[in-house]
Amino acid sequence: MAACGGTSKNKVTVPKYVWDFLTKESPTKLVKLRDENKVRILIDGETSEIYVLRLTTEAHVAANGLPLARKALKALLKETEKELKKSQRMHELGGCMAFSDKSMGHAAAELHYRGQTAFSRAQHSSGSRGPPGSSRDFRREEPVVEDDQENQCPICLGEIQNIKTLEKCRHSFCEDCITRALQVKKACPMCGRFYGQLVGNQPENGRMLVSKDSSLLLPGYEKYGTIIIQYVFPPGIQGSEHPNPGIRYPGTTRVAYLPDCAEGNKVLALFKKAFDQRLTFTIGTSMTTGRPNVITWNDIHHKTNCTGGPQLFGYPDPTYLTRVQEELRAKGISED
């Protein structure tokens, strides 16, 4: 029976209603944070009430880049939670109709409706009855109000001119704005979904070995055996596409696990595509040891442990197979 192992680093937990509000109503704030800190933010796991977020930085970012990015993210989440709680207090004091009064101002009305709608959606999906201290049941339906941001270009922040909607993710922009943005990077500025075939800088001399063990059962998938993926890389010398051309890097072996079910085999096929396009690994600084010029994971989440749940990169994790397919789709890796 195969052995398993794993560690947990670089995590931030956040209430679902806060994260859902931030991503749905203020996505430009997240885009700005990611761009300024050169960081990626992925949902690494979840419970009925919280998300576990994982942060990774680009290879060339300084060693203190991740702590600074994590601090900035926590500050943004705290600011968002305060905004929502303020909206809720105003609602409880004045009632829904108070926000339709002109004396309260358009901004307060918009904040109330957007906050309440986000609360309602998030709490309904999680089965919770609101944030700590809430005395109302946010699972009931709230009036839907047209969001002014639907007509605002996320790039120039002005009214959308000659609307251009991206085919895969359906985010809309001014035609001129998105044309220029895609010339710089062929990915949606809002969600990062890639348009075109992305090729990474993973060392070319690696191998992806796949085997199956019917006696190894993963928590949550006890009816199936286990797919064992072994990535093997010999030592080599960095090329022109790497951070330090001409500098040697050591070899490495990594092991990952998938359930041997239909969905698990679907993810396996996508993993093979990602590996062939040199996207699974890169060369940079290890997040766990701080060692530079080594082969590291490249933001495609693998389960390197059989047990322990999301915190230990293991199972059970009911939404993992869905989440990892979204990560792959953002890099242009899909079945079609």
C-alpha cells in the first residue's frame, strides 16, 4: 500500500459570506491586490461556513513577498467584513424602507442592497443564519437591485464602450481596453482565465508516471481504488526561460493521489495535458524551505497526502476535483 505525506503552509481562512461578497461585488480590489503583490489566491478547501485560501507568489518575488501579500489580503478581508457589518447594522436600525428615502443618499442604498444580496446568497448556500451577532435569517429572498457596476469596464472604470464579452468566462469590457490587455497577457483581467494555449517553463526532462492501487482507499472515495501519480525530474541547468539561466537545479520526485473513479480519471487526463504543456512545475524558490533555484509546484493544486483533509493537502475534500478543474480551465486546460 502506498505511503502518503504532506504539509500545510501559506493559508488564510475567511467566512464564506465575506469572500463571496468581495469576489462578486468588488473584484477589482482583488485584481489590484494580486497585481501589486504578484500573488495568486486559490480556494484550497472549505467547510459549511469558511473557505481556506492558499497564497502563492511568482518565482521572482522577494522572500518577504508572501508575508506582505498575506498581510494585505487579511487587511482587505477585514475591511470587507466591516463594510458588511456596517450595512447590516444600518438595516436593523432603519429597516429596508429607510434606504429608499432620498435623505439617506444613493450610496447608502446601494451599499445596503448589495450587502444584503451578497449576505443572502452566501448564507443561503452555506446554510448559515448570518454573521456572528446577526439576529436575522438571511436565507429569505431579498429584492434584487440592478448593480451599476454591470455597465462599468473593470479596466478603465468608465462606462463600457463597444462591449466585448470574453467567450469562456463571460466577463465584459470596452473593446479597446480588453484588446490592449490581451496583447500584454492572454488572460481575463478579472478571473485570470487563459485564452489560447499556454506553455510554461517546466524543465523538459521530467517524467509523469501513473499507477493504480486498488487496496489504497482515499477518505470520501472508499468505493474506489487510488491513482498514484509520480513526477520525476533529474537535476539540470536553468535555461533562458528560467529565473537564473546557467545555474544548476537539483532533481526531485513528487507524488500525488486521485480517486480511481470517473471524475478522478478525468482530472488525470487534464493533469497529463498540463504536464505536456510544461505547466505543472516551474523553477523558483521553495515556499516551504525558502531554498532558491529548485523545482516547485506551479499553482495546479495536487493532493500530496492521502488523509488529513485540505489543511494537509489530503482527503476528504468533497469539492477538490471540481476546484482543480477550475484551476486547470483558467490555464486553458479542458476536455475540448
